[in-house]
Amino acid sequence: MKIGIFDSGVGGLTVLKAIRERYKNVDIVYLGDTARVPYGIRSKDTVIRYSLECANFLKEKGIDLLVVACNTASAYALERLKTEMNFPVFGVIEPGVREALRRTKNKRIGIIGTSATVKSGVYQELLKKEGAYVLSKACPLFVPLVEEGLIGGDITRKVIEHYLKDFKGKIDTLILGCTHYPLLKKEIENFLKDVEVIDSSEAISKSLSGYVKDEGNSTLELFFTDFSQNLDFLVNLILGKTLDIKLAEGVFAI
Ligand code: DGL
């Protein structure tokens, strides 16, 4: 079975990692849209257009199933992708929400993500439908911090405090609604203390179990729309090893 995964950039490799850890035999093709990252500041129409182009690129690679690793793309483009693709399409939002509802004890749940994801209200709506009290916050500086490799240390702790101080004592569960945030999970847990922190990359990989046949040759192909600075460093930071990366051919116009 061949699984396609796309993200606005490298952050979705956290999802790839979680999927590979659980399904060791499947073939995986990953596309990171590094030429057009970030999606988190863009309009809905633009995110939909970019997402369709990424999905069509992976479709050409003969995938059987698509995972939208990007939370922003999951928030804005999932329904459209489901309608237009002829294979199953999964986003990261519903699995994260289900996992949060399973683990919360008092239904007081926080959600953090890009400005676009938080503005879309998709997480909040799904949680509120289940009777949860929801606190949300866009944390735009977390993405560049991770991309600089600053996943610990004073600066990172200060930024975490800046964004999350208002959550302290008000929630018992926090959803990391952005591909990059799992890399900050330990520091976020240390800051919030006694809060269940939900990594949506783990949640999506778990939720695929009914759909994935763990059969194949365990191949892994990594495509990016630009060989941007820090790419090798970030692949190594997230996956723990350096891998062969290829340039995605096709039209990925701004
Ligand atoms: N991949 C994006 C997300 O999960 C974060 C980076 C971006 O803004 O494109 O929302």
C-alpha cells in the first residue's frame, strides 16, 4: 500500500515519522511545499488551491490513501480534497479532537495552531459540539523557532510562556494543532504541568489503523517544492537521519 502525505513544508515529517513507526511496511511518498510555506498566514482560497496541487502531485505517484499532515490545509481544504480525489483522504484535526476528548477529565481543552487554523474555528467547533469548554490561541512564533532548531532553551521557554500563560490552571488537555509543535512538546508539558498534551501526529497515525494495510516494500520518497535553507538540517532534526530528498517537478505557482 502506498500512502501519500503532504504538508506546507517540513513540519509534516512529524506525521510521517509517527506513521512510519506504526506501519513499518507501507510505501510512503511525502511532499513538502517548501516553496510556498507558510500556509498558516494565507487565505482559505489560496490554501485550497495549494492543497489541490499537492494532492494532484501525489496522485500522479499512484498513492492509495492521502494524509493531509498540515493542520491549516486540514482546516480549509479537507472537504474539497475528499470530493476531488478518488482515494480516501484523512486530515489531522478530527483524530486530534477525538484523542483530546478521550483523555480529558473535565472537558476543558486548549487548542493552539497557526493563525489560519485558529481563525478557521474548525477545532473549536468540533470540541464545542461535544460540550467542551475551549480556549484557543494562535502561536505563530513556534514555527520559526522550530525551523531554527530552537526546540529548547531560554528563548523557546520565554515564547512558550508568552503564548500559554493564560492557559495555566484553566485546561486539563491541550491539542498541538500544528505540524511543528510536537517538537516543542516536552517544553510545553514542562511549562503547563499536569496537562495532557495531544500530539496530532500520533493521533492521526493511530486513527488510520482501520484503513491501512501494512503491506509494501517500506520505501520512502521525500519531495519538496524548493530546496530551501535548513532543509537537510530539519529533515535530520525531525526524522533523526539524513535522507535523500528530491525536487518536486510541476507547477507550484504562488
Ligand atoms: N504545516 C502548518 C500547519 O500545520 C504549519 C506551517 C505553516 O504555516 O505552513 O498548520
